[in-house]
Amino acid sequence: MPFASGVRIQQEYGDAVTPAMTNQHGLVPSQNLIGQGPAAERIATQWGISRAELDAWALRSHQLADAATSRGDFEREIVGSERTDQGIRPGTTLDTLAALEPPFVENGRLTAGTSSQVSDGAAAVLLMSRARAAKLGITPRARVIDHLVLGADPRMMLTAPIPLTHRLLQRNTLSIADIDVTEINEAFASVVLAWLADIGADQATVNPRGGAIALGHPLGASGARLITTLIHELEDLDAELGFVTMCCAGGLATGTLLQRI
């Protein structure tokens, strides 16, 4: 999907969730598969994640993103005249989140407030061999240790980051405690909370500058944006190992293990 599609989505559909938007952009069931919203609800049910826990994670995302913006943490990774992300809502409270209605299933737990925002955006990562970087006189900032694409049950759709994380850590003889910072795409709050429950990562090391619930999820750009943010976090924290993972349509997930140079 072109990165500019986010603008068109907002112009045509306005609200965060409408039937027209979900039909056109892959959020509804097709070929006997479940849509992303209902899949996120299934995850919340299977892992026993409450509405209060989902709302609390969304609040955390906005608070951390707002704090990071106020500190200027995003300044080095933003190109252009607009320096403040419009999706961050500093005034978000648990009460405002609790007042939102669940749109995906009757008596559901997920809302627009605990889902990633429909956003426009672009991101780029310059990737090359060490030899090529030396020839061009470019100083590398990080290296890719390993990368993996993995599929899981497409009926759950959004759980593949869990087995992917286990496999990537195992084949690199690492534990989650060895990872200094993790950026996991906040497609829905239940996706991240299920991953945390299964993997056992320290919450303080996960999305420390907020996630897609606050910053948005521009389809086609989010992966590069997560890697960009992760590299800056590793540099600012003088840390070494970082991990990026995100769920994809059809039950897929991607994961990248990075080392700061």
C-alpha cells in the first residue's frame, strides 16, 4: 500500500473505523479468515486480557510518546517541517478510554482507543554491506544480526510475533533478557500484551517511546519507522541489542535483531 493512502483513507472515511474502510483495507474476513479486529478480540479472550488492561496499555503509549516528544527524542529521526505527531493525545485518561465503544464484536474489549491509528507517513532505512559503506565513506550505526519471517495460525492472524520471537532468540543463543530495547508494533493493545505475557519481557524495555496506538500505523512505513526509532533508542541509552517485530496480514510476522555499532 502506498504511504500516501493514509491521507486518502482519512479524507474518504473520516472516522477511525467504518465499514467502507475496513472492507477496502483488509480488516474484514476473507477466504474463511477472520478480520484483524475480531482476531485482536480473540487474543484478548485467549490470554485473559481485561478491558482495563487494554486501556492501561493505550494510556501508557500516549504518555510515553508525549514525554518522548517533549524531551525531543524524535527530533533526530524526523525529516520535514512538522515536528510533532498529530496522533499523540496528551489529554488521554483511563476514563476517556473507558467511554469508547467496542466496534469489532458485541460486548468486545477492544476499541479505537486500544487500536493503532489510521495514519499517513513515510520512513526509510539505508541498508548495505559493510564493504559498500566503507567504499562510500558512510559510518554504519547498526548491523542486522538476524531477520525472520514466520507464519502462525491465520485464524488468530496477529499472534505470529510470539513464536517468531522464540525462534529468533533461540537460533541466536539469546534470551529476552539480553535484548536492551524491543519495538513491537502496537497493531492492537492485545497483540502487545499477549506477547509480553508469553515472552516475559521487562515492560520498561518495550516501546519506551510509545507505539502505534499513539504514533499511528502507516501501512508500508511502520516497519522502517520501528527500526529507525529503535536505532535512536539504542544510541541514546548507550545500549547494544535491539529487536523489532510486527504482525502482518494472514497470520505472518517479521522480526529483526539489531546490534548498535
